[in-house]
Amino acid sequence: MNYDVKDINLADKGRLRVEWARRDMPVLNAIRERFEREKPLAGVRIAACLHVTTETGVLAATLKAGGATVHVCASNPLSTQDDVAAYLVKHEGIPTFAIKGEDGDTYYRHIHQALEVKPQMTMDDGADLVFTIHTKRQDLIADIFGGTEETTTGVIRLKAMAKDGVLRYPVIAVNDAMTKYLFDNRYGTGQSTIDGIMRATNRLLSGSIFVVAGYGWCGRGLAMRARGMGARVVITEVNPLKALEALMDGYEVLPMERAARIGDIFCTLTGDINVIREEHFVLMKDGAILSNSGHFNVEIDIPALERISTARRQIRDAVEEFTLQNGTCLYVLAEGRLVNLAAAEGHPSAVMDMSFANQALSAEFITRNHQKFAKQVYPVPEDIDREIARLKLEAMQVDIDTLTPEQEKYLASYDLGT
């Protein structure tokens, strides 16, 4: 079996950690049990470009249980958990190509190696896999009947491709499922980003000025958790509706130019480029901390920071110090990449349970129904979304009410007014 991991001898450690994650993933476990019986993915070849974490280990094993042949590569150079990569190879027999800290050339070589499976389906987190297929491996497209996309950044890229008429197969936007973005993006990102910043810096958040760039679901989750830790939270936005919502939620809202002057800790969660750039760096306090929990390493303009710095050094494992020409020292976490995955372990398993349940059920859905789809980006079907929520509540031993026949009739009528 072909694979490329840091150390295959880490596999037993990875197995224990995956077992720990699996305990908090009852929805995906239930899906796996059904997949083992029914084999809905029998014979399907899947290339999966995902963060190689313990939760991804549970997902990959679920897809294999459903009958799929799976190859895995990393969706970020810094997010791989090397023991999990080794576990997938040794204990699950899944060819895996991922090494934490790999350079850009290795990252894309690993994507190409994962594509050796000659996929019929892609499973992506950020759309690097899909983009590579469309630009470098167009020979594979004829066999691919569909794909799924995990994250906001990837969905944005894929919708742009579809709009321009260059997307060559249908993709389900897992990110847009309510059981994904309401929980993974908000509660998962909020907790794991705080975890990453604290592990990287060991700084006290209480009393600090914490600047959150972007008030989407990820940004509002982080703002909520930072405020809960005692920080004074400032929101920056370009969307007036989201800015107004942040204001009504009780946060201070400022343009980045003003926030740059007062912030102690900054975190970008926008999915856009150069959110924090040279004009902001030169205004910042000595000791300001810069981090990102968007997707790629482009939200903080690192090349501009390098240009205006007279010195740089690695001061902690995930902290790099940049000394500006004016003598100010700024601290960048995790090279400007995903701080929650590069400096911590990513989202808690309990929330990834729902996200990856969406991945597994969307894979089953598109396998059965791909002939019906055009080359567009599609939402997760509502019945899948609701079923995942139902299974999660059941696993948490929570019961809810059901509509009575009288209530159903009322909701379907139009002649019962005041």
C-alpha cells in the first residue's frame, strides 16, 4: 500500500485517540453501523482532502465500512495529526498522504497521490482537491460523479466556479447544512480557536481587547467565547447587516484601522484576503498577537509584514515574532494558518459528529442520485439535516414535542384568522 506519513510507529497512539473521539460521535457511529450492513458506497472510489484529525479518522473508517475505497490527504499543511495519519494506514488500511508541517510542494504532491485512487467522488475542505482536478488532472473528471465540500471557503470557491461555468461535476455544500454551520462553525470554531490561542501563547484573555474580524457564524462563535473569558470584544465587518447584528449583540464595532490601534489579540474569520495588512500593522501596539481561524493563510498579509520587519524569530512553538522598523514587536500565531488546528486539536468531537454525519450521508445521497444533478453546488437535503439533528438529540437523551393533528391542520390552513 502506498502512503506517506511522518512515522508509522505512531499508529497505536493514533488508534487510542481515535477511540476517544469515537465515544463522542454517536451519530456517526450509528451511520457506520448501518453502512456496515447496507454497503451504500460499495465500489465507490473516494479521494478525501480533509484535516487529518481524530474525527476524520472516524469519518474515513465510516466511509470504508460503507464499502468505499478511500484515499486521504491533508487539506492544510499544519493541521495533520501525525498519529492519526499513521493509524489510518496501519489499522484501517486507508492510503494516507499527510505530514504535519509539510511544505507547499509536498502538500500538492500529497493531493496528487490521493488522486491515484481515480476517484468517482471527492470529499474536500477548502476545494484544493477539486481545483487541482480541474486544472491539473482533468483526465479524471469523466469518472467523477459528484463531491462534497466541508467549509465556507471551499463553498465560495465552488460557487464561483459554477457561476463561471467551469465546475465539471455536482458538489453538495455540507457547510451550508444547519447541523453544520449552526454548531460546527459557531460552537466548534469558538471553542477550538480560543483553545489554539491559549495553547500557543498562554496569555490571559480576561481584560484584554480581543478583535474579531468577521461576524459570520465562526466570528460570532469566537466573539461569544472570548467575551465569556472576560475579554472586551471588538468586531470589524464590511457587511452592514452583520455589523448591526454584532452591535445589537452588545459588541463594539469598529473599522479595522481603529481597532488596530487598541487591540491586544486579533483573529480573522472572513474567508477573504489581506484583512489585516500593512496599513494596520504599523498602527498596532507593541506585543499585539495576530491569528487566523479562516481557512487559508491569506487573511493576514504575511508578505507585507515581512517587508516592513527588520527581524523575525520563532519565540514559541506556534509563535513568531516580527520586529517592525518602528521597534514594535508583533506576534503571528501558526504562520497565519488555522490556529485552532495548527496550535490545538481542532473542533471537539461532539460537534464534528454532526458535520461528518453530513459528509457521510451526503456521500450516500449523491451516490444514489447523481444522475439527477447538473454541474452545480447543491445544499444538503433538508431531510438529512433534520435526521442528523434527531439522532443527535436522541444520543443526548433529549425528547421534544410533536405537532398534534389539530396543529398540523392549523399550519396548513389559511381561513382561520383572528
